[in-house]
Amino acid sequence: MAREGDSSRVVAYGAEQRVRVPALRAGWRTQAFVHWAYPPQAVQALLPGELVVDEYDGAAWVGLTPFEMTGVRPPGVPGAGLTFAETNLRTYVRNGDGQDGLWFLSIEVGCPLMLAARAVGAPYHPGRLGLWVSGDTVSYAGSRRGGRPSYRLVVRPGDPVRPTERDVWLTSRWRSYTRRFGRLWETPVEHEPWPLAAATVDVLEETLTAAAGLPSPAGEPVVHFSEGVRHVRLGASRPVRTGPRRS
């Protein structure tokens, strides 16, 4: 469990690794981070056996993170790339070797090409998504194909913040895990540190947590906003070869 002052358990503010040969380049822009604390056992029940919940202050954390993918393209491909909305429901985990990362409970996406990542178990769901900036608010909305589940979020970004230990822990991860073909897979990522701002929620309606098998969030969420990062390098997914399977 990570606690204040326990630097051995805090993820790096900057990228832990270089992704020298990216499989995909992109930007992640206009991103909101809405996090709820959950009992660890409620989240652990949704994880594969190779992973354990990464805790902060005795809680598991689940984040709703809508954003805009920009300039999505393979390396060496000319042009501006694709731009589309995406929304993740994610939590924080460690593998058998103690390496931290993300586990996606669901990924809503407006671009059918991203569904190719289902090959390594990424839980992509096609749907209709949108993002709008109006005055001093940013609105996100989406619904999965068929209309359910869905979400609507309106945030009001505030002043930039100097990230605390918890802010970094909630927003900065440098690998994600998926499971497919009986194996755990790891996808590395590299980008510049998140520029974070305070934010408040004006509207929040969502059924993604229930669809993922979670109880209704309790308590007020922890909310951040970021204008985003421009230089995202996603590496090729690879099998995780070490670490015992949890019984």
C-alpha cells in the first residue's frame, strides 16, 4: 500500500522507460481525471490472477478518464493522423514482480480501427462519443453501441497545481496490462509529465462503473484536468514472462 512519504511505492512523475520503437504515436488532449476510492476487495474481484490491486491510503482507486486522441498514426506515416474521443475506466495494479500499471475495466472509443487492440485483450467498446469546450467548462458524453452503458460529465477546470504525491500516483502510469490467450500482456508508454489543474464537477452521470461490476461510487471524487500531453509513444504489446500467478 502506498502512503504519504513512502517513495518506494510512488510511480515516477516522468516516464520510467524509453519507448524507442513505438507501435503508435499520438497525443492525449483535453483530459479529465475523475477518481473514486473503493474497498480493495471490490476491485480485486475484477482482476486476473496475475495482478493485485495497488492501494493508496488503504483504498483501491478507479478512474474515469475521458479525453481526445489526436495525431494517431504509426511511426513513419506522414500526415496529421486521426483524431477521435476515447474514455477509459481504469484501476491501478501490480504484477507478480511488483511493477505497477493500469488495468482497464472498459475502454469506450469512437474509432473502429482501435478495436484491433482486442487481439491482446484490451476491452475496447465502439460507441458514440463527444467532447465540447464551452466557456469555462468542458463536457464529455458517450454511449456504447446499443445505447448502454453511457456517461455524461461536465468539468470546470481551475488553476494549475503543483502535483502532490497522490496526484502523481493517480495520473502517471507507464504500462498497461491486458489478458488474452491465457497470458498477461504489457503495453509500455512514454510521454512528458501531465500538466495538471484543479477541477470541479458540474454534472456527472454514468453507468460504466455498474457495467464493469463495481458497486456505486461512494463519496466525492478526486478530480483533475489536463490540457494534455502531445508526444505519446505506445510500444508494442508483449507477454509478461515473469511473476507468479496468484492463487
